[in-house]
Amino acid sequence: MPSIVQLTLPMFIGTLLNWLLFGTLLVQIHIYFSAFPNDPKLSKLLVILVLVLEVIETFSSAHDMINTFALGWGNMEALDDVGWAWFSVPVMGSIVASVGQLFFARRIQIIGRNPFVTGLVIITSVAQLVAGVWTGVVICRAGKFSLLQKDNLIATATWLSATSLCDLIIVFSTVYYLMKSRQPEFWRTNPVINRIITITVETGLLCALFAIFDLYLFATYKGTNYHLALCIELSKVYCNSMLAIMNSRARMCHTPPTEINHSVNLTDMLFNNSGTVVSSMPFQVELGRSANDSIDRGDEHKDYDDYVDR
């Protein structure tokens, strides 16, 4: 039987990070709906779906924390019980990761027009989803954290390996096609593309590293819960990465207090069949005004309502 510290401390750290990233996600969702009210309904429904899934995951995780740190405190058998972790960690984590990965697969298809790469992302995403559900079933049957490495190594390794592989494919293919889309004649859009590339690399590699290091802790430190310090909040990393990409079109800045308090400068790009930028639509959305709180946009940007989000 592992020590109480090896069982509870990783769960405590993972839960703190889980709630921290949940708060970050709520802020990102607020920014998205405030800055992009004219985005397609499909994009808004996707964000709402992510929020619903994360609320379910967060409160499922909170249920286990109550049992671990309150109702079952001092009882080693209760501390070793998996509770709802089989659902909140691998099942919900793989579902949320799949939603985010399919979101990026659509982006890759639009800017790259390569069905092979898009299909590869979809296949690996579905594979990690199936492996995640498989992992959840095995964990539920095991019933104890101390038995997971013995009975669940293959399923967990398949889940996290497929997850990290899909993330790496998304990062390299997105960066490749975005770099190809940069053209000297569209110099105003190139800084925006560079910003998206930077965010894609940072968030994509972060997701992949989380999954890889989580797998390392799971396979190396048998009979402990060290891996839960990263695994509990894994779905939040994916959600925040997806919202970071969606909000990368926004830039907040300060202006003189006599005018606008805060503004968001947006630039959206259109790509042709070869993935090259063919036009851009820069405009400004006011988030706060000194005289009133209304949102105002110039008439020259009214065609944004008909713009189809990437």
C-alpha cells in the first residue's frame, strides 16, 4: 500500500490546477462572446459544448475530492478508491481532447486543402477517444488507484500516446500551411499569421508534453498517484488551447481615457484553394467606452456578419 502522501498530494495539486484552468477557461469564453458576437452559430455551439463538458468534468472531480479529503480522510481504503475518476479523467479528458482536435482538423483542411493530413488527424483523434473510454472502463473495473499500473498500462499508454501524436500532427501541419500562406503582397496579414503560428506551437506542444509526461509518471511510479497531478486537468489544457486559438484574432489595448477605454482589434483572413491569403478584413470592436458601454463598429465592416469562420 503506498503512503498517504503519494495518494493524496498529487490529487490535491491536480485539483488546484484543474480549478485554476477552469477559471481561465471562463475568462476566455467571456472574451470570445464579447469580442466575436458575429461568429457562426456552429463556432458558438462548439464553445458552449466545451463549457458544458468542462462543468461536468469539474464537478465530477470535485465529488472525488470531497470523498478523499473529507468523508474518507484517514481511511486508507477510501483514499485508494478511484471513485468517479474513471469518468472525469480518461473518459471526459478524451472526449474534450477529441472535440479540440477535430476543431483543429477543420482548420487544417481549410488552410491546407489536404485530405490526407486532415484524415490522419481525425483517425488519431478517434483512436485516442476510443482508448480513453477503454482506459475508463479498465479503471472502473480495477476500483483502486494502486492497481491501475498493473491492469491498465496498455490502455493508458495507448490513450496518451495517441493523444500526444495527434497533437504533434496538428502543430506541425498547422505551422507548415500557415507559413506557406504568408505572401509579401499581403504584408498586413503576415503579423497575424505569425501570431497564430506562435500560439499554435505554444498550445499544441503544451498539450503534447502534458500527455507524454503524464504517461511517464504513470508508467514509472507504480502504485502511486503522481500522474494525477497532470492527468486531472488534462482536458482543461485542451479547452484553453482551443479558446486561445479562437481568441488569437483579438488584441486588447489601452487608449486615452477621453476616448475608448479598451478595444479589440480583429483581423480575419480568407484563404484560397491553395491555402494562400487572398484578403483580410481588419476592424475594431470597442469593449468599453468612457461615455457609454455600447459596442460600435464601422459601417465599412458590416460584411463581417456574412464571414464564415475558419
